[in-house]
Amino acid sequence: MGNKLKVAIVGCGSGNLKSVVNAFKMAARMAAIDCDVFITSRPADIRDSDRIILPGVGNYLECYRKLSSIPHMLDTLNYVVNVKLVPFLGICVGMQLLASFSLEGRKTCGLNWIPGVVTRIPLSWNVRTPHMGWNLIKPIKDHPLFPTTFSSKFNHTAYFVHSYTYKALDPSNVLATTSFSNDITAIVLKKNIVGIQFHPEKSHSFGIMFCKNFLLWSTKTK
């Protein structure tokens, strides 16, 4: 990576975006990557970026409305992510927006980039909601974003805050889970698109290492 890597964090009025910026800047220093990490709501910036990150907290419908209210943003994201195949990371509700739709409050369509449905965590799973705190992440398969050596070397616990879970239509799109009486999807993946239910900016060394892996990820090979 000879040129400066442009990392765009989509700003649509949700979450503490500065902490996400700081996490990726720290990850870039760790990886010795010359990196420009910035918050933007301008589609022109998205078109010119090498990595795109969509954080999200709170209500699914509100996050989708804010994103879609930015003129040309959805069309630009679709082109950059699905045609140019720029690596994309959705965080928390930003991950849930990758689904076909959510049943939070009322049925709300999503981006449908990784087909599936977002539903409330069932009471029968014996998970207190909001599901908040530290949980162990269990990889299902090896991948550059979460390689076996990464799993064995680090205490791979991450910080979660959510009440809804992502059920992918194709189970092969699930890269990792966190377990209670049932598995809760922790990471979804399809080609150049990855979504994580946990907050890397709050997940200490594990979160920073995941951010580093995302910055280094070459979607040409995986």
C-alpha cells in the first residue's frame, strides 16, 4: 500500500464516531499504514475511499432513515461496495442494515447486501436484553479478518450492546458467533462486505486488532 489509505466513516448522526476514528487510527499505527481516517456524509468522499465503515447505534429504522436522507448516499454506497468492491465494514446497527429487513418496531427494509432478517433476541434464549457487556467470540471458519492464529493468540472477547440478532439466509455468510443457549451472530461476511455486532472501539486489544485486520484485508484473495 504505497499511497495513503483513505478510510471513510459514514456520518449520519448516530453513535460516538470519534471513538471509531481513534480506534482505526490506533490500528493504522499498529500496522504501520499511512492512513487518512475521516468522518463524512458526502457521497463524493465515499466514491474516493479505499475502506468504508458504517457505524450505527439505537433504532434500525432511524439509522436507515438518516442514511437514506443523505442525497445520493445509498446509490453511491451500492456502486462503491457492490460494483467497485471496496471493502466495507458495518458496526452494530450498521451491520444489521446489511440484512434484507428488520422486525424492530415494524418491518423495515435494509440494504439486502447479505440477505437475512434482524429479529429480537428470543426470550427462550435466556439472554438479558439489551445484551450488554463482554462476550467470547467463536470463529466458525478461518479468514484473514479473523484467522485461527488471531483467535488463539488473543483473548477474543468483544463488547456488545444490542437487543436484536441477525439471522443470515445463507449460513455460510456467518463468520463468527457468540454463544448462550443459542448462537448469536457476531460477524457476517460476503465477498468484500463484513458486518460485526460488537463494538471494536470498545473492545480493547481485540477490537483494535480486528480494525487492523480490516485495514490490511485484501478482498482480491478472499
